[in-house]
Amino acid sequence: MAENADVNAGVDAVIDAEVGAVEGAVEAADEAAVDWDWATAEEGDGEPRTELRTDVPHPARMYDYYLGGKDNFPADRAAAEQVVKLIPTVQDAARANRRFLGRAVRYASSLGIRQFLDIGTGIPTAENTHEVAQRLAPESRIVYVDNDPMVLTHARALLSSTPRGRTAYVDADFHDVDTILDAAAVKELIDFEQPVALLVVALLHFLPDSDDPFALLDRYKQALAPGSVLILTHGSSDHTPQEIRDAVTGIYQAGGITIATRTHDEIRRFGTSGDDGWELAGPGVVSINEWQAGDEPVGDEDLRLTRAEVGGYGVVAFKKS
Ligand SMILES: C[S@@+](CC[C@H](N)C(=O)[O-])C[C@H]1O[C@@H](n2cnc3c(N)ncnc32)[C@H](O)[C@@H]1O
């Protein structure tokens, strides 16, 4: 009995500590949002939103959990763990997605691109776009955009630019094309007469067909100068059995998150419809872990993964005219 009491006391202490940590994180996050520094970044849609809704899962925080981050809450972890049970390699897939982002940004930089618009940024983690780009070219300018209040609260980590470069964060939604393209930070940091790298990495599968993500993306692509590149990844069920796909979609839906995995051909259409002046770079539309271009080979961690384990495609396309 005494032993059981000890165990229960231990469990209670762990739960108390966890609840305390979560409450502390929410408080810190809210404070950070309230302390938002209007001088260093422009907001896309007015006041920073502080409603973190920690009781329901959020895509950015579930992804943070997959990457081993600490910026997630019990609801995020519960949903993410359900996904891990169905797809045990989802964390490897998330890491492969980050490595793709690094390779693609280095490729864009090797083409001379110095301006990056990264929509669906995610919670800051290792090798954020500005860190990769500014390591190669310190003068690179990066504008991050996300619609998740949790990302907003961490935006300062995204603003740590090299002295020669610039970074900014815009709190806005991908659907609001004009809000993003007209945001003061975008206008200040991005010269649309010059080539831009537009990143929509692991974003478009959160948009159902009814939102017409193809038309929305097209509006961004049209704003870009020749020589610009589009960098994207997208979840696909081409290599996933239907019952797993349905179960995973159900987990996200239960948390109010839409997941629209798409086929190889559909994802290719995001890159180019064939006669729109855009051309695929590198190997075309391939499994995220297989995409490479230029001199940088794919590393061993990626070579070890199968297409089914990664569950998505990577695309880099460039604008010819
Ligand atoms: C899976 S994370 C990807 C993060 C990062 N791009 C990467 O690939 O490592 C998806 C991000 O997209 C953001 N997001 C989802 N829907 C969005 C929307 N409609 N507008 C802006 N951001 C969105 C989420 O908040 C989340 O931070």
C-alpha cells in the first residue's frame, strides 16, 4: 500500500509539474504576444492574436511535436501521438521535410536569389530559412508569414537577422493574398521586380479543394519576376493505404484541421500547369527525401527513407517568363 501511495504521489507530482509548465508556457506566450514589437515587424491583419486555444490541436504545434520541439500542449501531443501510432515514421518525414527546405533554399541562393517569402513558416526550429539563406549570403532578406498565434509569439526568434540582411514577420493567412503582398514588411523587404523564392513548404495540404489552392497560389506566382522560384512540399497518400489515410485525416478533422493530401499529378500542377511560363527544377516532382539539385547530394538520412515513409512530394519550379 505504502508503495502504491508513493507511486501515486510521484504521478501527481509529474502531472502538477506538467500542468505548471503548460500554464507557464501559455502565460509566456500571451505576454510575448502582448509585448509584440511593432517597430520591428509589420502585421498583415492588425492586432496580434493571443488566443492560443491550447485545448485543441494546431498544425504548427503538432509539427513542432514531430520535430521534437517543446512548443506544444497536451491536445497537440495527444493528436500527434495518434498519428504516430498509425504512421510510425511521421517524425522522420517531418525531419526530411526540414532537410528538403534547407536544400531548396541553398539551391535558390546558388541561383543568386536574395529575397525569400516563406508562407506557413512554422514555429522556429533548427535551420530556419533566414539562417540557411544568410549563411550563404548574409545580405538575404526574408519575410515570414503564418496565421498561427503560437508562431507569432515566437516571431522574435525569426527576426534575428545578420546585420547586412533583414527579416520580418507578418501575421496573416495564405488565403489573404492581397493582405500578404501589400503588407508593409513585404513591400519594404521584397522587390518584386527582382527574383524571389516563394516558400509554401508543408502548407498547401491544409487547404481543401473548395478553397481553390491552385488559384490562390497562382496569384502569388503571378506577382513574381522571371527567375523566381517556388519551393513547396505537399503530403500525398500515393504510397499510403486508404485506411491509414482515412484514419489520419479523421484525427486531424477531429481537431478541426483539414488535411487534403493530393496525388503526384495534382501536386505537379502547383509547380506548373505546363504552359504557364514555369518549369520544374532538378528532378521534378519526387519524394521529399529524393529531391536535390545543383551540387548538393541527398544525405544518408534521406537515402535510408522510403517513399511510403516520407509520404509527400517536394517541388521546386522556376519562372521563365
Ligand atoms: C507543417 S507546418 C510547416 C512549417 C514549415 N513550413 C516547414 O515546412 O518546416 C505548417 C505551417 O503552416 C501554417 N499554416 C497552416 N495554414 C495556414 C494558412 N492558411 N495561412 C498561413 N499559415 C498557415 C501553420 O500554422 C504551420 O505553422
